[in-house]
Amino acid sequence: MDLTLALRAFVRTVERGSMTAAARDLAVSQPAVSKHLRNLEAHVGARLLERSARLVRTTPQGQRLYEVAQPALGAIDAALEDSRREAGVIEGRIRLHVPSCIGSRHIHPIVNDFQAAHPGVSMELVLEDRVIDLVHEDFDLAVRYGRPEARNVIVRRIGFIRRFLVAAPSYLARIGGLDDPRRLSEVDVIMASAIPAPSDTLSLQHEDGELSVSVSPVLRTNNAQVLVASLCDGRGVGPVQHPLVADALAEGRLVRVLPDYSIRSTEAFLAYPSVRYMRPVIRAFTDFAITRLRAVDGISGTA
């Protein structure tokens, strides 16, 4: 029996709650994982997992083994990567989860440049707008909007992403301009589906305080490219993240609407599971990505 492989199969099964999911993560067959677990239980002379048709959970002995084995395997991986790094090599696998709005426009080029500098790094970049469990879903890093409340994550702040209202000059000409925020209830509004807006209300920040305006969106979308394209096509006014439209603003395809008002800035973080050692490749990518993201037009150190 290869004890290290058996322990890896055991740890991943505990974290995923499923031998099938563990097998998928480890790129082996489900029978292979099952064999590793049987051999490990025979080796320690105790039942480590309780299995049912829908659930796998640890026995008391299994939980104790997991709490020791999980950080030990992480330490071994980190030590191996440290040795390679001292030889001038950064390599390994990174599984990264990012909101789609910032992922395709800004994270993807960062990933490309990092891999160009470190060809031994393989990346899996998942772009979707939902909150994930880093450990259970086997992600190494995630970009999060808002400070994560979970206790099992370590975070590094990227900065505040500015947000405000924009529209195409053609749309503003069609409605005769827009200089009163209360008129937002009368015009076409395009919004991201992820924006929390009870009763379709926009909350605008002003030096005199906050103003809430009821709106009737003609389009809601969870795709940043669709959002920006719709605004550039003159379909309406919409709240956007500054980094998404910096080019369109510079080229005059979009202009800022109601410049004395803004949408509350979004605080962005890179999150890392605290139960794992930060492997050198993860540390290197984190440093690289944060430096690049803080230089993006529209991301600042203050709200």
C-alpha cells in the first residue's frame, strides 16, 4: 500500500463528503479511492469512515486522523514546492474562482502573464457569480466581493472597486440628458443580476447623504459583457464597475451619468483556505495578481 496516496484519498473524501467527488479531484477512478480507503482502514486497524448511499462521514478515529493528516500532507506539498522554488522554479496547479465580471476582463490576462513567466504552472480558472466553499469545492484561491465572514479562510485585500452610472451619448441625446437622479425612475435602466436591489431600488451616494430611487430595469443580466454591450448600444443607463468600462469611457462610447453621485464601492479580496499551507506557487500568484489588480483603473485603496 502507498500510504501517502491512501491518506490523500482519505483526506479528499472527508473534504468532499463523497468518494466519487474525491476520485474526480484526484484524477483516479472511484474503485481506486475505495481500495485506498479499505487498505488504510486495514493498516490502522479501525473504521475511519461511515458510508451510506448518499453520505460519507468520519468516525471519531477518522476525524482524529483527518485533523493530523490534512496539515501534514499540506506541509509535505509545501516543502517539495519550496525546494523547487529554491532551484528557481515556480510550478504546480492552481484552481482559481473569480466573479465573471472581473474574471474575463482582468484576471484572465493576469493568469496568462503569470503562466508565461512560469510555464510549469497549470491553472483552472472558473468564472461564475456565486459564493463557494473553498475547501469542499477544492479551490486554492477565490476573488471575493465583500470581506468573507467564514473563519476557515485567510484574506488579502485587493482594494475598493468604484461603481457609478454610465450611458451611451446616443441614449442621453434621445432622452434629452439626465441631470436629476429622480428621473432614473422614468428612464430605461440596465443592471447586473448580482446587484442586491430590493424592489428594484438604486441607492446613490452623494456628499449630502444617500438617495434611494425606484427603477424599472428593462434588462438584468449576470454577464458583464452583455451588460457593457447593452449600455454601449444605447439601450439605457446602468450602474457598473469602473474597471469594466474604463476603455469605453476613454473612447467616448460611454459617459458617466450624474457624476456627483456614485454607487457604493465594492471591497474585493483574495481568499485562501486557512486549513491548507500556502504553497509557494499560490503565494507567488497572489503577490503577482494583487500588484496587477491594484494598478487597474477603477480599483483604489480607499472607498
